[in-house]
Amino acid sequence: MYLRSNENIQRTLTGFTNHQIISCVDYFSNDKIGHCHIYTYPYTMIHYDNLTNNFSGELFKCVQTIRLFDESPFEHIFFMRISQAVPFLKYLTVRNWQSQNGKQHQESNDDNQDFPIIEYPHLIRLHLLRIHDDYAEQVLLDTKTCYTQFHKRRNTNQLF
């Protein structure tokens, strides 16, 4: 399989002089696939699908919905970058089977004092889909994450 690099893609998009063009190429060796995001910046859509660790941290003022996916683990600093780059995030989906590499380091510190608490002031819905347990801890423990608009819902079907 051959997919172009970010540099190759940028060279082919030289005709867009009025806009900054961002490209991001991801390769997933487990599934033997790749995908490429190409967009003008500033990004004006409200959704961003399949955001990966390759995310460079641009500011996305319009984005309200993000779906995170990767074959590599999402570390605490990645979630911090997301919260800062997407200030009006309302809907977050996390999909990742890989355990966090920094997990042992986090557990060895007293209540994660080396890691700042991540704030999602506008988040109202969180969807954890096919995840490693580390991500449930990452986004649900109040020692790692703070929500101001988020209300926990319980599935009443599980009570019967």
C-alpha cells in the first residue's frame, strides 16, 4: 500500500493561495489501511471524525463533535491538547484498545499531581466505544477530568 506523505500532499495543493491548507496522513498497520484529512484552515465544520495522535493542535473554534480513533494509545497530554484546541466541544467519542503508556507513571504519583486536570466546559455527551479501561479512567475520574455541563446518565435497562 502506498499513501502520500503530508509533504507530497502539500506540494500538490499550491493553487490555494487564499487559504492555508492542512493535511494529515495516518497509517494503521493493524488494519492495513490509511486515511488522509485535507482541509482549509480555519476549519469551519462542526464535526471532526477519526482524529488521531497525529493531531497537531490547531484551534478549532467551530467544532462541537469529535470522534477519536487510533491504534496508538492516547495519553493524558493528548486529551489536554484536545480540550485546548476544541474549546466548544459538546460531543466526544473515544475509540482505542491500546493501554496508555503513561499509566504506570500516573499511578506511581500521588493522585496524578504531575498531570493537570483537563477541563471540558461544554461537553454534554461522552461515548466510549471499544476502549481499553484506561480511557474510562482518563475521562471519568475527577482527578483527571472536569466537566461543568456534563450530567451522568444511567441506563435504566441495566437495573432490571
